Amino acid sequence: LSDLENDKARQNNDLRNAKNEFADCSRYLQKLKSEIDALQNQRASLESNTRDEEERGQIAINEAKNHINQLQEALRKVKTDMAEQMREHQELLNANMALDMEIATYSKLLDGEEER
């Protein structure tokens, strides 16, 4: 009978230890689940932030490309205007040279008239 009671006490002790270990495991499992939930939330937030930043970056790239296109168009216009101004300037120089030659011709004619 004493052996049975010792056996019963040992089994009760083993059962209590098993229950305690089960409770510890349950608490640890709950802690891990909480950590997993927190990490999943953090991951979702980081993914959202990444998408937002990628969108902002793409917008900035598009704006920069548009600005470059505007600058290139402005440069083309300036080059066209400058070429036109250079053409007009050359025409004025040619007209000035023709007038100088005409003045020189009339000057010679006047000098010739005065000598008579």
C-alpha cells in the first residue's frame, strides 16, 4: 500500500509538473503569436511606406523628365532665334557694306566734280 501511495504521489507530482510545463508552453506560444502579429504589422507598414516612397520617387522622376524636356525645347527655341538673329545681323552687315561702297562711290564722284 505504501508503494501504491508513493506511486500515486509521484504520478500526481509528474502530472502537476506536466500541467505546469504545459502552461509555460502555452504562455510561450501566446508570446510568440503576439511577436508574430507585431512583426507582420511592422512588415505591412514597411511595405506600405516602401510603395509610397516608390510612388513619390516615380513622380519626382517624371517631373524631372518633364523639366528636362521643357529645357530642351527652350534651348531649341533659343538656338532657332539666335540663328535668325545671326542671319538678320549678316543681312545688316551686308547692307552696311553696300551703303559704305555707295557712299565711297558718291564721294569719288563728288571729288571728281570738284576738281573740274
